Amino acid sequence: MKEYTPSYVGSVTKYVFVESPKTTPHDLAIWAYEISEGVMIKETCFGLQVTGSPEEVDRMITAIRDMDNNHIFVKDRGFPPGDPRRCRANLGGARPGYYGHEFEISLIRYISHGLDVIEKFTEEELIEAGTMHTEVERIENRLDVHLLEEMIKSEES
């Protein structure tokens, strides 16, 4: 078997998903190109795919998320662009991960809505309404580690 040599040693690739009534993937791409400083950018139907040094990618993503924070989400990509082990040019058809993206994009609108709602209230109002717990309640309601281990063991048998 031929040894794999990565094309972009020392780089990271991240997906930037957008599900917003006021920001489109094209808006993200325009802003990303303006501030990219050497980061490779690919506009996709769901947002962007960005590749570059970890510091530059993080800097750019922080700036991009400021456009519409509750509606822009980021996740790591496991393989760099063009990687022959996963590239659709080598495999034929859509890359397997894109089916997962379709599912994820259908869920993030609910997360965005929740973030928008939470943003309208203070922490005290959320605690009073019963939609948020105090730190003491969070600690008291934690699942005991030993009970979790027993649950896992019972599932395995």
C-alpha cells in the first residue's frame, strides 16, 4: 500500500455552516475573502470550507461568526481538501460526510432559534422561568459516575 503524504502539513480544515434569515453562504465567502490572509476558502451550499494555519483559521472564523453569531456554526473536517482517501473525485459521487451535513443543517435552525430566545432574557429570568438551572442545581443533578458505569455495563451484556 502506498504511503500517504498530506498536501497541507500543519494546516487545519473547518466547515462553517450558516442557517440564517439574514446571512448567506455568499455573504460569508465575501467577508472571508476580505480577511483571509492566506486561508484557502471554498464556498459551499451550506457555508464555507476553510483551510490554513490553525491560528489564521481561528482568527478568520472568529471574525466571520461575529456577522451572525447565533446562526453560524463551525466543525472540524477530518481530512484535508483533495485527500485521495475521501475526495469524491477518487471515490465517485458525493463525499460520504456530506449526507451528514444535510442532516446537521436541518437541526441547526432549532439550535439557532433557542440561542435567539435565550439571548432575549437575563440569566435570572431564565432561572425563574425554570428553563435554566443554578450552578448548585447543576451540580446536584449530575449523573453519578458509578451509576453511569453500571448503565454502560448493563447495555454491553
